[in-house]
Amino acid sequence: MDALKAILANLGVSRESLHGDTLLYKDLQLDSTETVEVSLALKRRLGVSVKLESRQDITLTQVCKLVQAAMVGSSK
């Protein structure tokens, strides 16, 4: 979660607005370009690819679960 929060903070999102139940689109109002930036930053920092659909809103906790699943999958 810390890496995700740091990535979002680098995009100009206030850290105070970042909680597990925060939605990427509804709450943070990320656009598709910013979503791609988040995905690329996760790849650079953590070495995993996570596709964040622009049509489906997702919480920060759900993003972290996707990252964890990708990390487990890549270690097999």
C-alpha cells in the first residue's frame, strides 16, 4: 500500500485522501492517462504488471490485492 500511495502522491494526489476504500476514479478522479502511469510505476517499482481497467472503479485495497496476486504468480 505504501508504494501505491507514493505513486499516487507523485501524481499530485493528497496523501490524506488515500485510504483502503478510496476509489481510483470516483474519489481520486484519475483519468486514463494517470491510470496508465500508475500501472507503469507499479511495474518499475515492484516488477509486476497490473492492468487497471478504466471502465471499472477499484479501491486502493483492491489494487494492492491485484499487485500481491501478480507477485505470487510471477514467483511460480
